[in-house]
Amino acid sequence: FLCRAFAYDRVTKRCHWLSFNSLTNGVRKKQDHAFDLYEKKDYIRNCIIGKGADYKGTVSVTRSGIQCQAWNSMIPHEH
């Protein structure tokens, strides 16, 4: 289980771990005032800091629309 966010239920005063965040496909965006959503910034950050080795965001294309190369691939370019 990979915790990407958690929601705090104000009524029951409990936290609920979530394996998804607000950027995950299919997530309902409706705000619920009974819950506070806290997201790990590593999973909602859509920019690369430094060499990007710890990047966990959702961007997978370049600014010009070209598909990004996988981190573990040396094709078509070496690192």
C-alpha cells in the first residue's frame, strides 16, 4: 500500500489513508466539508527538481508533446 494522501474525518476525528490523490484519474472532485484532504506534495508536484530522480508526479510528456523517456531506459538517449 502506497499512501499518497489522507483524509481527516472531522465528525469521527479519524484519518483515512488513501492510495490516490486529487490528480488520480477518476477521482471525484466534489468538496466535502466534513473532511480535510492532506496530500503528499511529492505526488502532486508536477515539476522536476534537480535531476528528477525522486519525481512522482503525473507529467509524462515534454512541453512540446513528446512522450518522456523512462528513467530506467537508455533508449533513445543516454542519461
